[in-house]
Amino acid sequence: MAKEQSATRERQRTDLREPRRYKVTIYNDDFTTMEFVVKILVEVFLKSEAEAEALMLQVHHSDKAVVGIYSYDVATSKVRKATNMAREAGFPLRLTVEPEED
């Protein structure tokens, strides 16, 4: 009897790339308090108190600021959590998730 040859071939992937990253941007509005923005940045985005205050001031003066760059799932999860906290507190805080430019 002839030897059976395996029909399985190894396939090599050569097109591996880093997963796409997404930036989370927070926007200024006339209703959300500065203290609440700092609270969101500390609790949801895990910023230090000093970093959160600096970002809050950037938002206040420039109308928006990038608060972090994450994988898509992490970015959308953080935006959802921050938005829910803002709505529960009665604030119209707006955050967006956009692909990071290469």
C-alpha cells in the first residue's frame, strides 16, 4: 500500500498589522460644569487630577480636546460610560470616537 500523504498545508500570514486606533474627543458646551468634566476624565479616562484639569481647560479654551487614543472597543465603551454619566447628571456632554490619522 502506498503511503498516505497529508493534504494539510501550513499557511503563512504576512499581512499582519496593528489594530486601528481611535481617538476620543470631548467637546465644550455651555452647561456641563468644569468639575463634572474633570470627574469624567479622572473616573472614566483614568487621568490624574492635574492632567484632567489641564484637559478641561483645553476644552474650555479650544472647544474640544483629544482625551485618549484606544482600540475601537475600549474607545466606544469609555464614550458610552461617560455619556451615560453625563445624562444621569443632566449634562449634554458630547464625546466622539474617530479613527486616528496615520
